[in-house]
Amino acid sequence: VLKRTEVIDNTLNPDFVRKYILDYFFEEKQNLLLCRHTPRCMHFKCDFLGQVYCTLGEIVGSPASRLEKPLGGIPGKKCGTIILSAEELGNCRDYTTMQFCANKLDKKDFFGKSDPFMVFYRSNEDGTFTICHKTEVMKNTLNPVWQPFSIPVRALCNGDYDRTIKVEVYDWDRDGSHDFIGEFTTSYKELCRGQSQLNVYEVSGDKDSQYCYLLRFPAALLLTASFPLFICFSTQIHFTVAIDFTASNGNPSQSTSLHYMNPYQMNAYAMALKAVGEIIQDYDSDKMFPALGFGAKLPPDGRVSHEFPLNGNIENPYCNGMQGILEAYHQSLKTVQLYGPTNFAPVVNHVARYAAAVQDGSQYFVLLIITDGVISDMAQTKEAIVNAAKLPMSIIIVGVGQAEFDAMVELDGDDVRISSRGKLAERDIVQFVPFRDYMDRTGNHVLSMARLAKDVLAEIPDQLISYMKSRGIKPNTDPPPAYSPAYSHVLC
């Protein structure tokens, strides 16, 4: 067990206070298993209530970074639903100490007064609230003085001093059905004014003239643009794959071919696609991806195409998830004839057309090209990449086979920025890796593919941020609009 929440008694709808800090890496698949249990008082054992599997990327990539999934694990039984949310922590490392008291709170108990406690909530970018602290219960009083407590500033407001802090006051009941007394709102900036009339809050509830007072507050970051903040609330990532169907790959029916479909093991194309796609698909809400091929003769007339849909549907080249792309890839190998040459420019320009249509930061496009050999249209490809560098777009190239990939290294631009016709690319948007460098001699393909995905995706966050900064785009905390590019009459 890595982490464990607190126990909340007598409720089927718990709202847990305890939060956990995890290191987040876009380029890695970070698996999570969450199990829900209820404790038995007699023997300190737990009854299993359900579990759910997900990845951290699924949570971060969900709308407003809020993922709702059904609990399972008990055959034939509905185990309820779990809601997981994530938020990037600000850089603020400060703690603050505060103390509150209240006066003339509402009497909720029939045979006594009230047993009040306070609950603090941090507001999220999407307008919802997350519980961040509960005070102790003060027994049988309408004028409680709670103990001082310390809390990280980022837990209260994530470093945004103007962010709303909501405070609710309840009367504690043993059965868990706590009575609502009232609530008020404030902010960290207001609390920083310390003990004064400015920090006297009317607790709105059933009774008038009940107040909370800030007794103690020691006299700490603007919201900065970051990759998690963009993909949580502003930017939808669109993933497109383009696969090399040139004849240099070899006859797919022969075991020496890079496209050979071994019934017991995926080929290099499938492994590279699966390694990268399984991570990046977590950031696409509908898991529908356009998949293209290039360098093949198409039926029925043998026309050579460098931009054809793997599923054969010109008007809708989308495939359902990674499995859908793999199935379309396998089917294409049976219907097209491998030919040539190896031209990248058409698929680069294809994705660039859609990136050019949405340059407001709401969409970002990632093109994965998997190829086996030397590029044939180097000049055109360099020009296409230089033009694409001005757009919200990144390109990943995975080279399979034993060919020399010197030209791909030039396109990568890590050492020397790529140029065309005397014009330098605004940004470095290409990442190239040779697949052979990741083949594990022990045969551990899982570890090999994890390393491959980590390296090819590692530059995407910085590339996205560099585009946003170059255009002066800041995260928009309103949910992004749905976007689905129309592919009709574009493929050729």
C-alpha cells in the first residue's frame, strides 16, 4: 500500500480530506490501483468494497482533471463510483497558522447546544470545491474557540492569493449526519490582513447574526503557465499516426519484412505505435485517432498515395483507440501494395492544415511518423517542418530497421535548428529516435517500449509551452470547446 486515506464513519458518500502528492511525467505511463475498504472495529480488519485501475495521465487528461470511474472487483455487484481529481501544485512552499472563534452560533441539539466544527474548501479552476481541512469538534458550545492549526498555503489556494476559500460550519452528530449551521467565503489575501474587523465573517445559515472571527494569522505567486495546466483546462491534444508502406520494408508475407505479422509477437511498427499511443491516448477524451499510411499503391487502380487512411475511409479516417489503429494497420497490409518513395511532406502538411485552423491554444497536434528508411523528399519535408514550427504542432519520428538515419537526425534539430530556403524554424518541433536503440537483449519488450515512449514524448511538454509563450497564450480555465476536424475531400 503506497497511500491510505482517513476513515470516514457512517456514510456511503465520503469526501476524503487527505491529499497525496505524486510526481507527474507526461512521457510515462503511471499506473494507479485504488481500492476501497471499510474497517471492522473488532479485529482491525477491512472489508473489500471495490477497486479501480487507471493512469495518472487519465486523471490529468480528463476535463478539468476530474475522472469518474465505476468501482469493480466484486463479481455481480455494483460497487459505486469513485471520483478522482488532480491539480498541479504551485511552487509556494509556505505554511500558515490560523485560529478562528465564533459567536452566537445556531443551537442544533435538542438536549444541549451545538458541537461545532469548521470545514475549509479550496476552489478549483473549474468552479468546484475540494475539501482541504477540518477543525476539531468543540463540544456543547455556541461560542467555540478552535485550536490554532497550520496548513500549506498551496493546500488553501495553490499559491493564488485571490482564489476563493469556502468555510462551512457544522454541528457534529455521532451518526455522521452532521447539521449544517452556515458558511462564509474568504481568500488568502483577505486572511493576510490579520485579526481585525476586516476578518469578521457573518455565517450565513438558518439563524441571523452568527459570526466567525479570525483570532490569529501571521503576517506567500501568480498562476504560471505550465504543461499540466494547459492540458487540464485549455488545450486538447490531437494524435495522428503515419506509417511507412514503402517496398523497402520487405514483403509483409515473409518473416524478414519489417511489416511481417508474427502471430506470437508484434513487429517493430506495432510495438512503436503501441508504446507511444498508449500514453498519449490518455489525453484525448474520445480516443478516436486519424491513422494514415504513405508510400503504397492503392486498389483498385494502383494509384500511389502518400496520405491514405488506414481504415480505407477517406471522409472519416478515425480509428477507435490504439487497438483500432492496429487493426486498420493489419488490414491495410492485406489490401495495399508496398511501393515508394518515402515522402514525409504530405503527412506533415496534412496535420499542419488542421493546426493552422486553430492557433488560439485550444488545440495541439502531435504527429507520429514510423518509417524504415532514407527520406526521399528532404527539401520538401524541411520546408513543411519550418512552416509547421509556427503552428501548435509536434512531430515524432521513430526509425525502424537497420538503415542509416542521418537525415532524420538533421530533421531533429537538437544541435542545429532546421532551415529551409534561408529561413530558420521558429521552434524545434521534431524528435527522432531509432527503434533499434531500445531493443532489450533480454527480450523484455515491456521495459524497452517504456523507455522508447519516455524518450520520444519527453520533449512534447516543452514544445507545447514554447508555442504558447511565442503567441502570448495563457491557460484558459474555462473548459475547451469540442473539436473534431473535418477530413472530407482532403486526403489524396
